Amino acid sequence: MSEKIPVTVLTGYLGAGKTTLLNRILTEDHGKKFAVIVNEFGETGIDGDLVVGADEEVFEMNNGCICCTVRGDLIRILDGLMKRKGKFDAIIVETTGLADPAPVAQTFFVDQDVGDATKLDAVVTVTDAKWLKDRLKDAPEAKNQIAFADVIILNKTDLVSADELVEVEAAIRAINPYAKLHKTTRCDLPIAELLDRNAFDLDRILDIEPDFLEAGHHHHHSDEIRSMSFTLPGDVDPDKFMPWINDISQVQGPNILRSKGILAFKDEPRRFVFQGVHMILDGDLQRDWKAGEERNSRLVFIGRDLDEAALRKGFMACAA
């Protein structure tokens, strides 16, 4: 099977610095060539003109956020790019500041051709240190963008005091404690921190969150979005787990922004890694459990109005 093309979804609320970051990626001396898909809200797009990488091909999708109504456009552009495989190393999708990243991520699971040819490498969210606290009060999109992120850039740190920065970081961590977080001015950070992260295959959870294995490790949020994780010592029975997680995803899917898991299935030498976006689940067997590696099964949920006690009880009932 040929190597899949990595895709980075770049999101963040209006004015956070997405285009600045994209230009930095495209102009840094890294020897890679990118195909860029820019989505802008409104009939006349200008973001494509703001992208400075002359060697890159920029594809615009106008007249709305990337959501169900224009997912077809995204699939069409990706299909077209696949016919020119070998002419670029990776794809970057920059969403409008008003976009919910979920439908973008779902595209890579719901379309067979896209899923066969590409892999979602990471969702990167740019946040504005000065205005984020205000946006978290009045813009649900800003919360969703943080909740979905695998990598978060806390930008414009030069515009706030040290105490304000601590407050903003705490607000981000209350929504998503698992993403890798970078503090920047003008999105100045090495692109190696953003690309080829394999963040979406979940193998980096422990690297991101060292205490992830601790039983009952979870985070509360004063608002409606919460994140929680559960650890089940030992093996899971796949005949119990798969129906349970499918049922949870169908019933509570609209409230589950992201779900992730690394599981030890009974009598299976490889780790089962899965992830979900709302009601869409994707998973497969990945690397072998290493010698001496503890076979624990771990789940993460990030969402709204989730019953933590019921989720824990249901997961624990899946023990082999």
C-alpha cells in the first residue's frame, strides 16, 4: 500500500494568527512542498491572496464554513490532488475562523477514497492570548476549536501580562488538557512542532499527558465542555467494548466532540487504537505491546453534558 499523504488542519478563531502561521510554514526553509486548501467565509475570498508561498498551489473554497454543505467541495479538491500525487509532500487545510473542525476531521473517515489516500496528521488550533477569554464567553466555535485540537498555539503572548497568560493557559487546559501547547509571538515556532506529529494516531498521548495512566485522571470545566479519561487495568473484551462504544457514540455522539483510546484486547498482541469525532469512529490494531509495557486500556472523552460516572461504569464493565 502506498504511503498516505499527511493532512494538517489549521484552525483558530478570527484574528488569532492562522494566516501568519501558514505563511511561516510555507516560507521556512524545510525543503517540503505543500498543497494548501483555504476556506473563507463569504462570497469573495482574500485569504488565498494573503498566502505568500509562491510555489504552493492554493485552492479556495468560498461561501461558507467547511461543514456538511461544502464537505463535497473538500472531497472534490482532495480527490483532484490525489491525481497529482508525488508533486507535494503534505496538505494543509486552513479553515475559516468561524468553522467547527469536526466536519473537516470527519471527511477523512466518511469518504473511502480520501481515507485511503490521506491521513489526518493533526488538528492545529491557533488562539489569541489577548482576546481568548472574551471569545470563550461569546463564541462556541472558539471552544470547539480548542476541544478538537491535537496541538494548540497560544499566540500574541507579548500582548498580555504574565498573570493574564497563566489565566488564559488555565482556561485552555480546562477545555483540553491533552493537546500539546506552545506559547508564541507571531506564531514563531519550528514547523517540526506542527507537522508530522502523528498526533491523530494517539500514540503520543502519554508523551503529551504523562499522568494519563493515573486512575480517574480527569479535568472539570466551569462551563459545559469537559474532558475526562479512564484507565482500565488489564485487558478489554472486544465483544463487550465494541458494542458499548458504538452505542455511546450513537446516543451521545452530538455531545462528544472527541474520543480517543488505546486498548489492550484479550489475546491480542497488538494495541487497538481508536478515535472518534462525534458519532464517527475509526480504529485499528497498531504496534505490538512492548516487552515490559503495562497492558492498560485508556479512554479519553471531550464533550458537553457527559455523564462521567455512567461512562466510567460502562467502560469498566468491558473488562475481559
